[in-house]
Amino acid sequence: MINFYHIKNDYRQIIREPIMLLLFILPIFISVIFKLILTFCIPILHNYFDFTLDPYYSYIISLTFLLIPGMLGAVTGFMMLDEKDGKISELLSITPLGKIGYLINRLSFGFIASFIYTLITYYILSIYTIPILTLLFIAILLGIYAFIIGSILFMLSDDKVKGLTYAKGLNIIMLFALSDLLNIKWLSILSMFFPTYWITKVIQNPNNLIELSSALLVHGIWLFILLLKDR
């Protein structure tokens, strides 16, 4: 059961921490910057170089989407690392909720924020049409991905310094969303095991039930393994 009292306190903690506040608001600024770049660059590319970005819009919006849980997941991970430093997480994990309950409550902040930011980002960019139900599905997947990033940081790191290093390394996972651009079969097959790859596939094929199911399955498997690991 999600405790909204904790979520309210999370917002207060973010406001007090400049780095976490920056990571929290940065996704919206990135969306606006991407929109401005595309607005000015598209006519130039079309008029002077006879080049169109139309075939790449799905990859652009996918990568922009994935930056959201990447940053918000790091924010929730850092908040839990603060509690790990103060041994607070150990105390909370022995409450009736248990360790998994603690993780769900703490990481639900990143899930909810990612869900909302995804919808905002889609309407800011306005470069690719996604059916509303598919957009909501993608927002849920990105919320789960934020949960995954936060959980990995909490599991691997002892403090925020190490957490920041791991957060930078985890950004590599986002590149699997672009793997089909290289048209390398083994790389595409490898990418299928990572959640980020399926965000692009769902965007490109919003009515394909097999790919929708595969995306949910891969995200679910990652989430299950991490929760099992932290049990």
C-alpha cells in the first residue's frame, strides 16, 4: 500500500537538496530544449540539405521519454541512500511492511512523477502521434523503469557518491532503445532483454499486442528480480 505521507515528505526533501531538485526538474527543461531544437532545425535540414527527420521521430521521443525515469529513478535512489547512511532504511524494513513494502513506498514517488512527466513531455514535443491508451501504457512502463533504476542504485551503492557514478553508468541502458537504427541482428536480439528497447517498439507499433505484452513482461521480470533480490 502506497503511503502518500511519505511521497509528500519526498517532495520536501527534494526541495532541500539542490542536486536532487535539479534532477527532478531537468526532464521538463530537456523536453522544452528538444522542442526548440527540432522547431528550428527541421526547416533548415529540409530546405538546405533535403533531409527529413520523420523516420527518426519515434527514436527521438523514445529517448526523451527514457531520460525522465533515468533522472527521477536516480532521485528516488539518492533519497533511499540518505536513509541507508542514517540506518533509517534498516529500521523501516523491519516494520510490518517489510523491506519490499519499504521499497514500494519509497520508489512509488519516482513511479508517479515519471507517469505525470511522460504525459507532459509528449504534449510538449508534439512530434509523433501515439494513441492515448498506448501513451498511458508507456507512462506506466516508464514509471516501472524509474522504479528499476532507483532499486538498482539502492542495491549497488553505499552512498550518494557511488550512486551518482552508477547512475551515469546506467544511462548506457537507454542506448538499447536506439539499437534497431544500426540494423545489427545480434544487437537487436540482445536489446530485447532490456526494458528501454521495448519503449521504442511500443511507440512504433502501438497496436501490436505481442510487442505490448513483451514490453510489459520484460519490465515485470526486471522488477520481480530486483524485488526478489532485496527481499
